[in-house]
Amino acid sequence: MNVRRARLVIFAALLVAAGSFGQPNGGDRARFFATLPNWTGYWIADDGVMNALGVSGRTEHGAVDYSKMKVNAPASYTPEWAAHVEAARKDPTRELHKECGFPFPFMMESPWVLQFLITPEETAVIVAGREIRHIYTDGRKHPSAEDVWPTPWGDSVGKWEGQELRVDTIAVQPSTFPPMVSERAHFTERIRMVSPNRIEDELTIEDPVALVRAWQTTIPYERVAGLDRMVHGDCQENDRNPVVDGKLTIAPAR
Amino acid sequence: MRAARVAGLLAALGAAPVFAHHSGAMFDYDRSVTLVGTVKQFQWTNPHCWIELSVPGKNGTVEEWSVEMGAPLQLYQGGWKPGTLRPGDEIRVVIRPNRDASVKAGLFVSATGSDGRVLGKQP
């Protein structure tokens, strides 16, 4: 057992001793904190899609190769769920839908930069679109069945295995964002820094309703150069894209 | 099982998400229009920044065009700042126009100042 692993075990024992939501204080916390990786900075999915958008927020030619997206990797759906996905794809109102934030796991590969804010008790994934995931690493388990309900970002608990954050997520509301899975989906992630300017999130989904077999992808992130602070977006401040006569359009300046 | 796999594959590729605040289907990506005019207003706002441009038209008229850009963070990452454009600036803007020609608007592609300098960070 190396020193870092030994510290982790000691920290975990302290958490248990303090109760599920207890916090070790002082030197123990500081020593454990010092063992955690430094992922400060801002990151964007290095998928050739999200890190290729221009200042228009789109590509110059409008054509985006969606198949490059890691969260849009083909899934082995059950026949019933494949029909459900196909119906969503053909929904004629889809083009009229306006986004006001992205759900998990799509938020991990969105057009926005994101940051990993690491503390001993939790790692927060903060996206510029104002989506936030709280990944609790204080030793707690998921809430009991009567205390948890589906949300767009689910309930996440994690633990550090050396410099790798292992995350377990449940209770994610189904959405039409890829990968389309059911409320029964169980997500596991292994997030690690593979080089000073690169982080990878290996994501696996198991879903007894939607998937014939586990779905897996790896989302790589590159460090965003020249950005020294988080600047959040907002979908309502000056929305000039109303739907008129069943079509999205552009309204004059107010 | 094979049928399920194929259906799943098609579904995944077809479930194209809307990346930005809204679909970009309203823009004609096969055409580009170059607007030369005077900045009336530069809206540094979410979810989109906008250039309001007064463009001389035929017979001495002036057309008011709206140019849609990304969110402030996306512009900032691209080298733009709230003060990059000011009312009265003469600029040339290339856009992908709205498919509905009655809407004087389009999607930003590039812009140059009156001195010929391309605005924003260069690749």
C-alpha cells in the first residue's frame, strides 16, 4: 500500500467515525486534500465537435458531424427502446425546441467549458451553461429509494482511487439528448488526468430497460488556453429567437 | 439481436442534438452575404450576442440587419470583447443569411474593420 492509498484509507475511516456526513477537520483534512489531484483550469470536450465551434457558436458551414460526439456513440438498444428513440428523432417539433441547459451525461460534452472543483468532501463539475453536478466523496451512499427522485443531473457519489475519481450516478431523468436511456440507467465514470492538458472521462451506462448491453464511451477534454475565469451563460437575458407561425425566427432588437 | 443493434445505431446517429440555444436550421449555409455598414448597436448578451448593422440600400434607403453570434463566453474565447465594436464603427460582416429573405438577419461568419483588420482572434 503506497502512502497516498494509506492516507485515503485513513481518511475514509475518519469519515465513517464521524458519521456519513461528518467531516474530518484540521490536519487530517488538509493532508487528505493534499493527496488529491490538481485539475484547476477550464476544459472543453476535445471531440472535434465542441472544441471546433466558432464565435457564432456554430460551425461556419453549419454542418456538424454529430457522429463524432462521444455521447452520441451507437448504442445497442432493445427493440422497444430503439422505437422510442426513433420516434423522438422524428418528432417534428424538435427543431423548435430551445435549450436552457443540458442534462447529464450530455452536459459532460456540451458546447460550454467546464471546471472540476475538487474538495475532500465533493467534486463539483461546473459548466458555463450553469449546469452543476455534485459528486459527493465523503463516503455517503445514494439516498434511499424514498428519498431520491429523477433530476436532469441525477445523484452522484464518488471515491478517489489514487488520482482517479470513480463516480456512480443514478436517478437521471430521461431526455432526448444522446445517449437516450431510461430512468433505470446506472452510470459509472472513471475520471482522470492523463497529461497536464488532458483529462478523460470513461463513461459506462447499464440500463435494463433501454440497452441490450452496457454502453461505453470516453470523453476527452483539452485545457482551454487564455481563459482565466468562468463566465456563465443565460438563456433568457436577451432571447431574440421566438417561434412565429411554427418557425423559429429572429426578432428585431429591443 | 442484429435488428436491435441496427435500429439502435440508426437511432443514435439520428438523435442529433441542438448544440446552441436553438436550432440553426433557419440559416442558409449554402449562401453567404457580405454586409457593409455602420454598427448601430453591439449587444453583448446571452444567449446570443448581436450586431445591429445599418446597411445602405437602394435609392438612399437604409436596411437594418441583425447578425446573430454566439454567447459572450464563446466570443471572449474567440478574442472578442464588449468594446470590440462601438456604435458608428464601419465594418464589413459576412453572414449566412436567414432562409426567409423577409427577415434581414443572419448568422455571423467573420467581420473586418474599416482598416481591413479581421476582428477577433485569428487561427
